[in-house]
Amino acid sequence: MDPLIRCESVSKSFGEKVALDGVSLDIPEGKIFGLLGPNGAGKTTLIRIINRITIPTSGAVYFKGAPITDEVVARIGYLPEERGLYRKMKVGDQAMYLAQLKGMSARDAQAALKEWFIRFDIKDWWNKKVEELSKGMAQKLQFITTVVHKPSLMILDEPFSGFDPVNADLIRKEILRLKEEGATVILSTHNMESVEELCDEIALINKSHLVITGGVEEIRRKYGNNNVEVEYTDEEGRHSEVLPVPEGGSTNDVLTGLIGKGKVINAFRELMPRMNDIFIKLVTEE
């Protein structure tokens, strides 16, 4: 299947500063794609290029096989890291304005926003001024206005910033629900737990270069140390051991060896590194 978004040899320079250097990656349709990297790596520049806010120095971005256009970008739900709301406007007026900017009729916008406000337990905020909202409350409002027009592609840059654990979990669940409804999500975040929980595939950018891209589980296996944790019972009782998988072998070889020694296997799991450890390893090696 062709990717929804294809970046081909995308480079961007600002004077002598190289922000992106020949980045090529595919973003599949209907998946959550994590865009990772330390601060200043080039992630936001790539997001801006996909959104046509910035034009690449060289290379191109394609949407369903054709060069991405302003008409496509107009339908994207984009939550930038630099948040911005009109502080003197009422919350409801602000939400209506932004929904209608995305092409919704006043009737459809009001109905959809009412549903979202109830879901996020903020229906009493409609007539408050934006400046009265806490950072977390403003974040909720901006998330809603990003997704209210049901975009098929959403780009969320640090969507969990400013949220307490309860509201961060609410946003995670909504992202998964939107994916189940068919949306494609590009998720830029430093929260590696969210990457493991949400992302199907990732790309790691560091110092303007693409370091690695692929499926999350595939990458975790690639950088694993090929050990397995086994719980078993024998004549001396119950035990738990971490055992190496023989080179060229599999987990079954480890289990078969234990069974052959008269041990009863109660549970086992492959030990794979966390995305946080892989992130640190790849970035520091670079």
C-alpha cells in the first residue's frame, strides 16, 4: 500500500544552518506515526514543511502519491507546539471561529463542539474568556479545535505538554479513538511511554538527519539484548531467571531446554529495551 505521506530527500537550510539534510520517510495511512528527536533535531521544521508553512530547500513531500497542495493542508488538523489563542475572546466564540475556518457550517460546528465539550467535561466554559483558562484548560480547547472538523490527517506537536496525568490519559484515549475511526496521526513527542503505547511506527531525527525509521516493536527487537525472563517450577520450588537466547536460536530453544531438565514453565516474556533507552542510545551515539 502506498503511504499517505512520502517525504523524499527533504532538506532545509536557514542561511548556514542546516535544519534537515536529505530526510526520506513514509507515513502510512490509518496509523499513528511518532516523529522523535531531541530539541533542535529538525522535527518541527519537517512538520512545517509538511504543512507548507515552510518550503524545503530541496526535496519534496507527497500526499497519496501527488505533491502536497494547499487544498490538502487546509484539511489537516494541526496542533503546533507554540500554542496560540485569542485571550480576550470567549471560549465558545473562539472554538466556533476556528471550526468555521476549517470549513464547518455554524450549525455543524456548534453541534460538534457541544459534543466535544461534554466529552471533555468543559461545557461550563463556553462563555468564559480564554484568559481565564489555566494552561491545561487552554490545551484541551486547542486539542478540540484541532480535531473537531474530523480531519483524515492530524499532526500533533507535543500534545501532552501542560497536562496532568489524568488529562494526558484522556488525550491518549482520544488519539486512539480517532485512529480507530480511520484517522492518520503524526505525533511529535518526548514522552517515550506514549510512543510505546500509541505509535505503530516511528522516525528518529537527530542533528538534521534521519537516524532510524520503522515499526516500534521491530525497532525494540532490533536493539534488544536477546534475553528471556522465565518463571518455572521444579523440585526446589518456584524460580525466576533471565536467560540468553542462543545465537541463531529462539525463545522456544530456551523453553525446550528447561522442560528437558524437568522444569515446569509458568510464564515467560522476551526482554526488550524501552523506547526511552533506545532513544538515548541512538542520540548519544550520533
